[in-house]
Amino acid sequence: MKLKVYRYHQGMDSPRYETFELDPNPGLTVLGALFQFQEKFDDSLAFHYSCRGAVCGTCAMLINKVPRLACRTLVNSLLKGDLKVPIFPYPAMGETVPWDPKNEVLVEPLPHLPVIKDLIVNMDMFFQYYKFIEPVFRPSDVNPEKERLMDPDSVKELELYTNCILCAACFGACPVEGQTQEYLGPAALAKLYRFHIDSREGEQTERLKKADIPNGWWACDAYGNCRRVCPKGVPPITAIEKAVEELNKQRSEDKI
Ligand code: SF4
Ligand code: FES
């Protein structure tokens, strides 16, 4: 089994790929394979990780042409073809190098973000959009006398979106993001929707309006790659579709 890794640093005319023979190990993750590469082949390989437990979201990268977390992706499962994700094709998936998926694991940086070095991308744009939606709870009642009770169904829906770990896998998998760099993107919109539906929130209407702009809710073309690649099961496309439905309803009611 081999690891084929994208290498790039500033000053290079174009990236290159390096192939490394891995020590077979049934529990080996792609992150573990990258450590092997560093320890036995080239310690200058750059990549991000922190928790090694699918919690921090820092190790998202393009693995076999699908954005995934390196720390929870097993090399053996990839080689066996068990981890196929039926995502809608987009340009970053097409730019390929000769690669044998039965014997090699291909690791590249997350698409749609500038590469700093090897597998490390600059996340500024992703967080700029996240900051734009103002992901801060603004309660309707600042000092309630009792706890704010919520009905279990609304908590269930809210939890779908609070599970996001900001890994940007959905951002890297979104075909619209590849076409227009100004699109707020699936993660930011899912978070915005999470505040919109929170019954404790004081600015639910304003939240919906915040992304009522061409590069907000309306820019989504409903490819659905975001939901398919999300390692935490967050469905940004569902949030976006529901927000669009609400806005369309409001508009038609305004016309009456
Ligand atoms: S919605 Fe999912 S894929 Fe997107 S940033 Fe959050 S955890 Fe990652
Ligand atoms: S290292 Fe934290 S999510 Fe992978």
C-alpha cells in the first residue's frame, strides 16, 4: 500500500506528488500514514492536526478526491473501496494525477482555499464568512428569571447544526464555492440557520435576512455535496433549502 502526497511550497512553479510505501497496519489512518511519511521519508511534510479524534476539525483534506478528516479515515477501508462517497463532480476532482485507487491513497489539500504549504491551506476566507454571519447567541431576554425551556423537537433540529466542527470539508466539496469565491458557503449558512431556529434567540428574523443577499442563501445550487462529505452529519443543504423556502413564502405574502 502506498501514499501519494501533494507537495508544494512558495517559490515552486507547480506542485509535485511524492509516493511513499506504507507499513501495513490494519488500523492505520490517513493521519497515521502522514506521520509515517514524515518519520521515514521527509520530515518537512506540512499538515494540520490536533485532536486525532474527529473533534477539532483541523485535519480535513482531499483524500481520494473526497474532502475527509485524515484522523478518522482508515487506509485499509479506502483501498478496499468501502468509503465511496457519491459526490457531484466539480473541477478540483478532475485535476488528477496518475493514481491507482486499489493500491494508493491520494492525499491533496482541501480545494477552494489557497495552499500555504503541502496539505496546509489558508482558512482565512472560510473564517471570514463565518465571522460575517456573527455566530454569537443574542438572547431575547438577557436575564430570565427561570431557565429558557425548549421543546424537544426543536432541540433535535438545532443539534443537527450545532455538531459542526468547522473543518471546512463542505467548503472544499461545494461546486458553487469553486465558481464564486464570494459565496458564504455551507458551514456559515448552516450556522446562521441554527441561530434563526433557536427559540431562545432574540434576532431570529434578522438572522434570516443576514444572508438574503446574492452570495448568501440564493447562491446555493443544491448540489448536496456538503451533506455527503460532512464528517459530523450536518446537513447544510437542508438549512439552506428551508431558509429559501421561508424567504419565498414571506415574499409572496408581502405581495398579497
Ligand atoms: S458543516 Fe460539516 S463539513 Fe462543514 S465545516 Fe461543519 S463539520 Fe465540517
Ligand atoms: S485531528 Fe482533530 S479532527 Fe482530525
